[in-house]
Amino acid sequence: MKTIKIWYTDFWSNFDPHSLFLMDVVSPEFRIVLDEKDPDILFYSCFGTVHRTYDCLRVFFTGENVRPDFNICDYAIGFDHLTLEDRHLRYPLYFCEPERAEAAHHRPPVDVTLLEGRGFCTFIYSNGRADPVRDGFFHRLSARRPVTSLGRHLRNDDRFDRVTGLDPVSAKVKVMSDFNFAIAFENSSTPGYTTEKLFHAFAARCIPIYWGNPKVDLDFNPRAFINRHDFEDDDACIDSVMALAEDPDRMVAMLNEPVFATGNDPQRRRGELAAFLNFIFGQEPEAARRRTRYGYAPIFVRRNAPSQRSWLSRLNAKRKAWRHR
């Protein structure tokens, strides 16, 4: 059994390295251990710069609308429809919830009784810094029929706060399930950039109203949701939502459509992730390295390293670098 020392850095604020994120698909022939000081492979994301203090093999992971810089990473896992030899895997963020993905893929049929007693539409966001398209749609739809906003942003209902005993994602899906529609707009629009927002609406058995990835039909079945990209403007999309809301049979037909697009099977995609990671782990670290040590590239990387904004941040960076030696 080959031992692989890994570490994680620059992930989101509540990230726990001991969760061994992504490692559940790795072959049992590899023994995975955490080593912050001297990892063979570093997994990092876009929420910091500590990764630059490590000179081991680097694998970038992003669920944000941030593209990998292959000058500083050897491999990347992200959302782009990108081919770069053996260095990139498209694995959208929503597949990082495998049990929920399997449940959505094999969800049982429903009938019109599901619609009874549910609210019209929900909007759950904490980030007010998104593309103005999102808030604009919320206000325009609310002008036609009130939309229930449950997140910290534009909140008009506090029932989310009353949910107890569940993790945040499960609580979100639970409160969304009280509504027939859900606004599922991304923070920004980029081809390939599909996050958990549309997926969580499916998990709650809502009809999603989506905007963001103009190629979203490659991820999810276009007959299962309302795609704002298919309409000339917000008003045309809202007219379609309002007509659908008055037609229970059409709503049920949409709710019973398969969730994933043809070929976007969760098990197959997890198999691709396993093959990608096993390929990296199966090589010796130096053979697996893809970024070059020589020529102008290292000079370019050093010259373009993020500048520190104060003496205190420079001191903290030095302390972090010292700890990682």
C-alpha cells in the first residue's frame, strides 16, 4: 500500500481538512494521511495565498467563478469545459454532494398533491454582491406575485432561522421544499459555471428558475427547469413562470422530468474523479509534476505573486511560510 501525504489550504472558512474532501473516491491501494508540514500533494482553493509557500505537487479546486492558473498549479478540478492534456477535470461543485446527487438522479414520481399548501416561490441568498441580474429578477417577479426571501440578503421571512437540528445545506433544502418554484440564479454568468444553486432547488423538489451558465443544458435536463437564458428579457420569463403556476398538470410533468442531462450521470462523473486522482497518486511526485522549475516561468510566477498590503500581513505571511517549512 502506497502512502500519500496530503494537505488542504485556502479553502472556505469552515473547511475541515480532516473531512478528507474528495478522497472517498480514491483507490484503497493508497493510504491517505494528512501532513501540513511536508505533504506530497497540496489541495488548495481560491480563498488565500498560503499555497504559494509550498513547493510540492499542487492541485487547485474551485467551486467559485475563478479559473485555475496552470503556472502555479500542476492539476486543477473546476467548472470549465477545458481540455489541457491530463491536467484538468471538469467536476462541478454540485457533484461534491454525492448522496444528494444520487437521490436526485433516482427521485420517485410525484402528483398534484405535492403542490397543495406550498408557497409560490423562494429566494435564498446571503450574498448581495452578485450580478444585479439576480436581484432585479427577484424584484420584478415579486411585483407580479410576492416571492419569499429566506436568506440574509433581501430577507422578508424568518422561517429559515427556526429550522433546528440540521446542517445548513439540509436546512436550506428543507425550507425550499415548502415552495413550488425557486429562483436559482448564480452569482455571475460564465460558460460551464454551474454551482449547487440549481441542484439544491431540484433536491427540494421545486421548479428552478435559473440564470448563470449559458451551457447549463449540458449539466441538467432543460425540460426540468425554467432557463432565463431562453427568454428575451425578465418580463418574458416571468410571463412563462406565471402561466406555469396556473397549470398544475404542467408543473407536475416538469417535476417528474429527469434531473440530469443525458450523459451527466453522477456515478460516471465520480468515476472520472476517481480516475483523475488515482492517476496523480499513482505517479511519483516528481513525475506527476506538470509546472516547470526552469526557464522564465518561475520568474513570471514570482513577479506576479500577490503583493502584501501592510507590514502586518507581510509578517503573517512570513510566519505561515516558516510554519510550513
